[in-house]
Amino acid sequence: MASSEARNGALMAVAAMCSVQVGAAIAVGLIDDIGATGAAWLRLFWAALLLLVIVRPRPSSFTRKSFLASVLLGVVTAGITVLFMMAVERIPLGTASALEFLGPLGVAVLHGNGPGRIVWPGLAALGVLLLTEPWAGAVDLAGVGFALAAGFCWGAYILLTQRVGDEVRGLSGLAVSMPVAAIVASVVTGPAVLGHMTPHLWLAGIGLALLLPVIPFALELLALRRLTTAAFGTLMSLEPAFAMLMGWVILDQVPAALGVIGIVAVVIAGVGAARSGDRRASHVAADLARGG
């Protein structure tokens, strides 16, 4: 039976995923106006400002080690955001999210314990295959590559978020990582996007920043204080299902029959991970302290 801490962590993770995918689906509409990297930069820019104003992190909240971890978290956050937007510019939202999920899946395999270490990630991997249908025809290799790179960043993000969440109180770590992410995205995007900005786009950016990344990243930080990295990584198997649903509802990207079966597989894997994911019952904290 899952503990209340694990259940609360799972609910936070699910809420974060819903927010991510709604925000991502809406952000796709900005690509025509300011490009994929511009849409990513706009969200990170506003997210950084909002968190700095709301949280106002203090130097006393950090050790040298935790500050460095927060900076590294900002770098991989920029990688997730920019690379994922470059992927959905080329391939469907559900497919991009399923490929990106291989990062959390890798974390689940490396940090899991017992039979669930293989069973739940294995079932999730089967679901990902059914969602992407790599055998079904031509594949945009650039889009796939961007999604896989985003997945690698996502795996690093999970480990760094848990470390920062353990070492830094409240949301101060996030209030440092997000400005770093905005700076990295600014370097990647360059000043060219500013010439395409309009008052409407600036305002839209505030709403999107709340949906993605402010609300979900804050929820994930709190969830990772309650769940093991293995449980959280496998629970993220629900992400492709939410992505496909939002792609269908918002972007009119109708899923194939095998995709629906894939959704069922990843949902079952996510539930299985959540039922055995209480951090207090594991030795993950000790592993992280050793650098694991």
C-alpha cells in the first residue's frame, strides 16, 4: 500500500505533467511567430523574472555545493526546454514526449530496486514503442535527435532536482536555476527574436511561463522530496499519454490505435511505480549523498 507521502508525490507529479503538456501544446502555436527556440526562450525569460520576484533567493540559503547544483540544474532545464521545442517543430507532440521519456526511463532502471526495477520500466518502454511506431514509415531524424537529447537532459534534471530539493529549502534552488536557464536560452536564441516580439506575444509568454515551467517545475521539486528517483522516473511514463491527449485536443493530432494501447501500458507502469515509490522506504538519499 502506498504511503501518503508517495501518493502526494505522485499527485504532484501528475499535476506537473498536465501543466507541462498543456503549456507545450499552446507553445507550439508560437513557433510560426518566433520559432522553436524563441518560444522556449520566452517562457524561460518570464519564468526567471517571476521566480526572482516571488521567491527572492538569499545567498545564505546555499552552500557552494548546492549553488553549483542549482546552476547545473539551470543548464539542463534550458536544454530540456529548447531541445523539446525544436523536436515538436518537426514531429508530433506525443511522439516527441515519448522519445524524451527515455531519459526518465533510464533513471528508473539505474536507480530502481527489486523486480519493479525491470518490470515497470520494461512495460513503459513497450508503451513508448507502441506510441512512436518507429516501424511505420519515414522518420524525421532531426526531430528524433532533438527529442532524445531533451530526454538525456531530463534524466539529468531529475537527479539534479532531487539533489537541489534535498539541500535547499523552499523554491530558492528553482529561483536560481531558472534565471540560469533563461541566460543559456538567450545565448542560444540570440537577439534576433526580439525584433519579432509584439505586446501580445509578451503577454502570452507570462501565461505560458506559469504553465511551463514555473508551476510544473515547482511541483516536481516538491514531488522529488517524496518519491525515489526510480519511482519518479517511471511515473514520468505518463507524460507521453498526456502529450498525446493534449496533441489530440489542442493540436488535432489524432492518435493511432496502437498509440491508445501504448497509453494503457505507460499508465499501468506509472501506477506501479507510484505504489512503490516512497523515498522514506529506500536508500536513495544515501546514494545521492555519495554522488550516486
